[in-house]
Amino acid sequence: MAAPQQTPASPAVRLIFEYEGDTVRLVSQQPVDAVISGFDAPPEVRPGNFVEVRDDSGRRLARVPARGAFVESAEVFPEDHAEPITRVDVEARGRSR
């Protein structure tokens, strides 16, 4: 029996948008080394970090857990969009070590 073929993962991209009134503008596209899994996650609201996709009316299209996200670092967004987003170390919260 032949082994099932695995489809290579598509690279993830962080899209950063700027909103002003009714105008939405894409200001940055950055490749990220992340895997978002768990599309079978239940829709109920539970504590934790999640990645959500919403339509233009704010209706949730998808919600998946971001397991282990933001435990020991935080993103810092610069005022100037030409500068990179950076990460800084922060004290872990919500977990005992």
C-alpha cells in the first residue's frame, strides 16, 4: 500500500493593516516561522491566546488556539511602519516555572 502524500506547508505571512475611517491599507507583509493548527477547535470561548480571522463586518470566520504564544516575549510595533516589529523578553505570566 502506498504511503499517503503530504502536502508541503505553505509559508505563513503576517499581514499588518492600517485603518483610517473606511479606508484599509496594507502596510507590511512579513514571512513568519509559525504553524497554526487546530482548525477543528471548538467554537466556544475559553481562556487562552487565539488567532482569529474575521470578515469586514466583524463576523468570526475561523478561530484557532495559538498554543504557547506570548509566554516569554511580546511584540513591539514601531511608530514608523518602515521599521521592523521587534520582540522583547517579558516575565512569563499565568504559569509557574
